[in-house]
Amino acid sequence: MKRSSLLKARSISVDSAETAPTYAAVPPHPEAPPSRRSAANQSALAAAILVWTVECVVACGLTSFFPSIALAACGSATEVAVIFASFPLATALVSPLVPWFSRRVGSRVTTLIVGLVVSAAGLAGFASAADVAAWTAWRVVQGVGCALVDVPAMGLVLTHSSDIARDVGLLESVSGVAYMIGPTVGGISYQLLGFEIYNLALAAVLMLLVVIMPVSLRAAVRAEPAVLTPPDGSGASFYGDLLSKPTVAWALAVICGANAVLLFYDTALEPHLKKTLGLAPGAVGLVFFCPMIIYATLAPYTGVVVSRFGAKRPMVLGCLIFSAATIALGPPPVPGGGDRLVVSAVAAWVVLDGLGSALTLLFALPLAKQALGENTPDVDDALSALLQAANATGQVLGPIVAGVLIERGYAWPEPAGSFFTASVTFSVFFGLLLAPCVAYFVPSDAPARDMAAQRDGARM
């Protein structure tokens, strides 16, 4: 991606950042972060909020009705999983190339606008599709558009942010609200208006954003470097340098795992609730709505929590809570449980999933950003690309693994069935793999006062 001289310059910040647990290059917990955002920061945040809101609705609006449509058309849970996985698979493959593309076209804003147009085309095509092959193909187009939108949007936020934990909290709060309304709006729209109109309306909103983005990003564009350095093919080794940092690697692993679980829910929960409780699409949308209330409520406090406890400890706790959430949703194979057991399991899942999602997804990016220290836009773009690729990889693996386990896994006594086999698999992944590995391999990012207390305790 960059010339060798720039690689040497940025290696000072990237390669040295994790040599000391305190991340001396940039204090991870500044005493007094700026209380006001710069104009460029506000511009980048406003644009990211707009595009993320719509992209979240595009991603999750189908979850309350489309799995049953696809299952009726193809008759296989695995094929339904493939349809859902095609979107994030395209995103995962394209995301690492987006920084290179931005430098080819000379602007991250241009890349974002191209992505909006591609996403709108994907939605318009999806609206008229009527078979598995067409659905999959148009979801691939949407996934490419998502990568072209989200990578530059987050890169701009990382570059211009004065407090990344605070800004990530705000963005995730907004996306949490979008994930709340997405399944509900999708389910109700499908019932009232039909599949085609719903997708065409989203495409029209994306085209409206094409007009809005140049205005929204005006201040950020003025603060961008005058000339973007052209790509030179060195991006692969640079991504390797980033992934060699334990903090970055495990933060991305947690993001990947959390998205795998969330997409497991997106593809499998609606048929499960329809089979066990007979819920209509609108009611399923409300089930998805509830944990996102917790997520969106906690998200604005990300910066406060990081300044008090660091990002590592909440993330470990989030992995353990996620493990408990998947077991609860199972539901556990209790003989004679019936509908009451399913309802209790869903109620427990609502609380645990909201907490687990917040404590994992909200703190991974601030942790990685702190570990890398003060960076150039090149490093920010690369971290944004890896973040998007990790999100998308989890979204690919979650539906496929869940589809195979539900279709071919061990069938427990009803109402658990093979759904519980998938739940246990994800629970073990979070509780027995991710949580211990993050706790052991990731250096402490505890605030200075906590680290001093730990040293004093060690001396005693």
C-alpha cells in the first residue's frame, strides 16, 4: 500500500506500541480528553452515523422475515445460511483492498460514495430476485458496497477522533438503535408493503445519501492530506505487521466471534421461535429489538468505562456473558419444559445478549487503537479494513456453522433440538477459548492508578 520510506516511518508507532504494557506512545487514558470535537471530527462522525444507520438496517432488516422465505424456497437451513453468508463473505474479501482503492481514486470520500451506489444497486436487484442463486448474487453486490462504505467511514473517524472510545460509543449507540428498528421495520414493512417495496425504499435512501455525503464530509475533506500516497503493493506485509500485535489480533478475534454469534441468531432464531412459539415476523422483530435497547443504552458510556477500568477487562467479562447467553437461548434440554421454558430462555437471552454484545463489540476497537498508539491515516485505514474484515468473517462463519449444526447436529429432546447443539458450540468458543486467551495474551491496559496499586500489592 505504501512506499518503503513510509513503512519505516509508521513502523515507529506500530511496531513499538506493544513493547511496554502502558503503551507509552499515546497515553491510553488521558487525564483530560478534549471536551469539544473538531470540525473534522464532527464531520466524519456525522457521515459515519448516517451511513452506518442505513447499512445496519440493510444488514438486519431481513432477519424477521427472510429466513422463512428462503427456507421455503430451498428447503435447506445450510442454503439459507449461504445466502446470508454471501454478504459478509464479499465484505471480508473486499475490505483489505479498500484502502488501496481509496488511494487509486485519490479520496476516501469518493470511495464511500461509490460504495453507496453499489449498495443501492444490490438492493434494487435483490428486490426483484426470486430464487436462491439470484438472492445470493445480489447479496454479494451489497457486501461489496458495504466494504466500500464502512472502511473509509471508520477510517475518517479514526483519523480525526480526539477520543476514540467516546466516538466509538456514540457510533455503536446509533447502530444499536438501527439494529433495534431494523428487524421491526423490516417485519412490519414486509407484512404491510411486501418484499419488493421494502428493498427499493432502502435503495432510494442510499441514493439520497450519495447527494448528502459531499456536504456532510466537507470539514473532514479540508483536514485530509493534500495528496494521498499512491499504493505500491506493500499492504499485505503491513497487515501482517498489525496482526502480529497480540492486542490487535485478539481484539479482532473477539469482534469476529461476536459477529458469528449475532449472525447465528439472525439466520436461526426466527425459524426457531416460529417453530417453538409460533411467533409472527413482527413479534420476532421485537425479540431482536429488546437486547439492542441494552446495547444502545450502554454504548455512550464506553469512554467513561475505558477511562476507569481500561478496555481489556470489560471485554473479557463480555466474552463470559456471551457464553452464558448462548446457553440460555438453547434452550437447555429440560424434560417437560415446553413453551414456558422457551419463553424463560428468550427472556434471559435478551438481558445477557445485550450485555455481552456491549462489553465485547464496544471495547475491542479502543483497545486495538490504544495499542497501536499515534498513527497516520494509512494505519487508521488499515485498522478499519481489518475491523471490517473481522466483522464480515464472523458473519460468514456464524450462519454456516449454525446451519450445519442445526441441520446435522445432535438432536436433543424438544424444545431444545439441534438448536441447542449450535448454542453449546458458540458458548464453548467464548467461555473456554476467547475469554481465557484475551485475559492471558493481551497486555493490561488498566488505568495508571490501577497499575500502581497492582505494583504496590506485588511488593507487599
